[in-house]
Amino acid sequence: MHFSAFLHLMVILVQLWSCSPSPQNSSAQNTIQSFTAVRRVKRGWLWEPFFVTEEQISPDPVYIGQLKSDLDKQDGNLKYILTGEGAESIFVINEYNGKIYVIQKLDREKKPFYTLRAQAINRSTHLPVEPESEFIIKVRDVNDNAPQFLDGPYVATVPEMSAEGTSVTQVTATDADDPSYGNSARLLYSLVQGQPYFSVEPKTGVIRMASEMDRETKDQYLVIIQAKDMVGQPGAFSATATVTINLSDINDNPPKFQQRLYYMSVSEEAPVGTTVGKVFAEDSDTGNNAAMDYSIEGDSSGVFDIITNDETQEGIILLKKRVDYESKRRYSIQAKAVNRYIDERFLEEGPFEDTTIVKINVEDVDEPPVFTLENYVMEILEGAASGSLVGVVTARDPDYDGSPVRYSIVHSTHLKRLFSINEHNGAIITTEPLDREKASWHNVTVTATETRNPEKISEANVYVQVLDVNDNAPEFPKNYETFVCENAVSGQLIQSISAVDRDDSAEGHHFSFSLAQEATNSSHFTVKDNQDNTAGIFTGKSGFRRQEQFFFYLPILIQDNGTPPLTSTNTLTVTVCDCDTEVNTFYCRYGAFMYSLGLSTEALVAVLACILIFLVFFLAIVAIRQQKKKTPFSEKVEEFRENIVRYDDEGGGEEDTEAFDISALRTRTVMRTHKPRRKVASEIQSLYRQSLQVGPDSAIFRQFISEKLEEANTDPRVPPYDSLQTYAFEGTGSLAGSLSSLGSNTSDMDQSYDYLADWGPHFKQLAGMYTSHRS
């Protein structure tokens, strides 16, 4: 057959084979090889596309196809070489005829194809007779993988009472087989568990509602979905997934009271806001769909109120207004519960509310007396006689049997008892006249006590206002200091005056001013009423003389507008001053003071000088006495306390330029008076000098300490506790003796210190100081 005709025939056969469905068995298929498409020609190479079926296994190598060169004379002179992916390890080639074999089982899911290269060389020359060519070996799929639900288990939620066909969720399975070849990866979904409430679409895996369901009946369903490959054909692989479907709540249930009638009680002494009781309407829904609001229907809503506990959904009935057993003993109210959120889709099924009856009994208690008023306001005129009636308070026992009431006044311990009360009828009377100017209002606390039960007590406040009576005459608001110059002219204003009145005038005070009757004939001063509660004092003549009259006493008559009007006479003192036009107040006061003493200015100066001299003399005497009383120590006497007095004067030995001061060993109270004893003052100096030659343990030093101790013990003025005193011993002293002048009757100027130059270099500086001093 001609080569082109053979090639055409092969193409037709391959096309027919590729279009027909390939038989599918289980995973054990033994197809050896297949040739498809057209014959390929690659620069002298002749081969077909190569396929190998996965999972194929055989004890011998499996033939795949053949490579052939047009130059191959089949004389064994050509050698075929295979390189690339899997060469020699997975695929081998017959080097003489170019046939390719697979020697291992392949897995398409791991590697779907392999790329290799073929070469033909001359065995003799080892030179290539064809250029290297690349080709592909494809791994053909078999159904060796089961479907998998990678996202399971699934959880979905759908509202209750959803219509049939409502989509709930979608499940998806995957298959690792080749979806482009055969039916290995074509899946089919089915419902294993969940009928008759749910259904699943076979191709998409969408789960849908198959019927309307009520959450209050069952709120959760477990659905099992199965996925099969090979479109569900026998021998196909399968997998299942679990889907938990929850029904969410909708408001499709009204509230319902558990009881049609509630009984409660409340005490008549319960305060406003007291919890009377609780009612509860049950709602099968949950969350906001079960939320409800309670209310009270009817005329009794003014006495009771109801609120909703949002956590328990209970209705709490509260006391809105105090109840009284004697007025009304029983209440009947209607409580209503209404869904707070209503779904309009279910309104046609009926109102989403319910009502119940609540009967409330009022419990009787023994109540304290009740005053007719919480606060009483009474009035009484000031100055009313003791026993005058102020007013009457009234209280009654509100209980059914009505116990008698007894009245009393609560008296404060710091206030005077100005009122009393009749314990039987509540009449309040005064115990003494009242003065409005002292207190215009009085607060009185009245108690009412049950006679049969003294523990039941009530209180009421009584405010008593003291009404004003014109019983106080007007007067000057202050003591006026009025001055007039000697050369004052007639008609000159020297003082403006006013008045005050402690009474309370409803129309306002109005005062009138005038000279008293006894001063009307005087021509020295006049009074002008300004008609505004003030008046002016004017001079009635020109010129005044201090020598003739130093003071003028002017009686001023002031009258108020009370009923009846009251008058008072107030004296204004006018002082004559030695001035021309302007009054020097200080000088006038000084002159008035001198005039009152009957002394002239010269006499006052002499008296002041004597007083000053006497004061200086007295201070000098006091200073001298204080100087004599000073102690030998100038420091202040310290407070009595335990002290440790330490002296760190240790002396400098032979290089010491200053003598040791024995006064450091003495206490501050050297000059003390005590019982007679032998004098030691003169012996201290000799003891000191002797101590320079001995140590602290010598008898001389111990004798000195003993005398100091005896002196302290016998002194009555020392502190009443132990005192520690430290005496630093100087040492054995210098061989040169002491340079101190203690006990010497001569001064440093009378002594000769020339011998210091003979004492050696250690006393050179001291000798220079004393010899230079003498020179």
C-alpha cells in the first residue's frame, strides 16, 4: 500500500475510535496503548502521540509506541537514545528498533505528562543521523479517586416557616480525577438523610426546603448529602457530608399569660415605688421576637403602674400612689402584654397581645395620727399677754377604730419655751409676751400621739409670725460728733441727721424732726426737716466764743408715723472749735478732752513731761537690777531635761600656748547657796595645779570629783534627775610648769617671761610672743 494511503486510513480509524465512548471498568483497566491524531513527521522522524494509562501494572515492561527514522535501513546500524523526564527510570527504549516501554506504575494526579527527547546515532561513527527531537508522553486517567467534601461539616440557618423551595445552603465535593476525560470526575448529589423536609439538586448540591417547618416544634435538623462520581453508575466512588440546619425564629407567636387571674396584696403603709407583685406572659418565640411591653388598663392606672423586666420578660406591678385601707380595701386591675416587635405577615392570624386580671387587697396597719395640714402658719401680735391663743392644730387617727390623740410640743434644749399646747384640743398659747424685734418668726414642732398606742407618733411644723406693734420710738442711728467754728455765720449747715426705728412699718417709715420744746427759744441753732427722713442742723447766729461756752446740748424731737405715733428726744452735742472755716476734728476732740479735764494746754504738757521723766527713771532702775541678777554665764537657762554636757578641751602639752581653764569643770550654778561646808573655792586652784603633775587616777583628782558630786547632791535647785557631766583631764603637764595666771595676784604686765628663751626651741614661738609683748 502506498504510504500516503496508509496514513489516510490510520487517521480515519483513529478519529472513529476517539469519538466513540471508551469502555469503563473499575480501576483495573489494561489498555496497552492508543494512537491518535495524525502521523507526525519531524525532520525524518516518524512517530505517533504517545499515551499510557495510569495505575497500569504488569510484570513485564508495557509497550507504549515506537520511534523510527526514515534513515533506518533496519540493518542494526542505527542506535536510538531516549533522554528527558523519566528516561531510563520510568521509560526505556529499544536502541535497535526505537520501541518505548514503561517500567513503573504511573499516577496522573501526581504528574499528567512527561517531556522526553529522542536521538538516533550511527553505531560506527557515533554521530547523529537525525537531529534531537522532543516529544510528550501523556498519562491517561482512570477512576481511582473518590469525591471529597473539603468544607464540611456544614452548618446553615434558615428562617422557620420558609416556603417550599427556599435555598438553605450549597455543598460542594471535589474529585481529583481528570474532568476532561470520561466520567471519573462527574459528580451526582443525593439526599441520604433529611427527607421529607429538605431536598438537594443532583448536579449543583444546593439544599432546599421541601416543606414549611415550625421552630417551636423542632429547631434543628441533621441532613446527610452523598456525592458519587461516574454520574452515579455502578462501581463509582462516593462520599458523604453532614449539614446541620438550624431554624431561626420569627415572631409568629403571641404572648400568653400563664394565669387568667392573679391575687396580690399591699400594705397601706407601703411607700410609693413598692413592688406589689409580678405577672408573666409566655411567648414561644425567642430574642427580640419574645420581647413584650406590659401596661395597665382601666381607671386604676393612677394607683398602680407596671414595668417590664427586659431580662426575664416579667411584668412588675409597682405602687404609684399611697393606698388607704380605710378609703378603699380592694383593687381590680387589668394587665395587658403586647409584643414589642410585630411581624406584619402574621397580623391576620390575630392580635399579638393578651390580658389578665389582677386583684390587689390592701392590708390594714395601725397608722400614726394624721394632721389636717402638714405645715401650719399662725400669727400673734407682739407684746400679747402670757396665755394668749396663737392657733389650733388638729390631728386624727386614720384607723377604723379611731384612737384618741394627745398633743405635745417638742422643745429644743437651747431655745426658751415660749409656747405651750393643750394636749386634748391642740390649742397653742404663749407662755410670755413676744418681742418682734428679737424674733419675728418662731418654728414650733407639734406631735400627735395615739392614746392606745404611744409608739404611733406624727409631727407637724407650726410657723408663728409675730406681728409688729409700734412700741419702739425712733432714735439717732449713731452718736453724732458735731462741731462749729467760732467765726461761723448764721444759717450755716453744721450737721445732717437721720433716724431709725426698730419697728416694722407696712407703709414705710416716715420721721419728722424738730427742736424740743425747751430749746425752741434758743437762737443758737435751728432744725430743718427735709421731709425725707433726714434733717439739717443750722447755726442760728453768727460767731461763737469758746471762752463763754465750749459745748451746746441741742435736744432733737423725732416722731414716727406709727399708730399711735411715738416720739423720742435725742440730744445732739455741738462742740465749739477754734477755727476759721474748716473744722480740724482731731484738734477739736483734743480741746474738748482738755476742757472736760479742766486743764490748760500748758498744764497738760507739764504733766506729760513729768510722766516721761518718771518712766525713764523707772526703766533705768529695772535695768540695773537685772544686771546685778545676771549669772556668771550669759547663756539662757535651758529647760529641765536630761543632758550630757561634754567638754573636749584636752590640752596641748608642752606646745600648748593657752592655760587650761578650770572653769570648764564647773557647772553653770557655781554660785549656789546650800548648807555650810568648808570652802573649796581657794583649794580648787591648788588642786588644779597639783593635778597637772598627776594622772586622772590620782587621789587629788578623785577628791576633786567627790567635792563636785557633793556640791551637786546638796543643791536644792538642781533638776530632779541625774545629770552626766564629763571632765576632761589635761594630763601630767609640762616639766616647765604651768603658765597660767590662776591664783596670781599680779598681772601679765608685772611678770617677767625672759626665762622662756632658756627653755629650748619648743618654746621659741611662745618666748617671742611674750618678750615682744613686754617690749
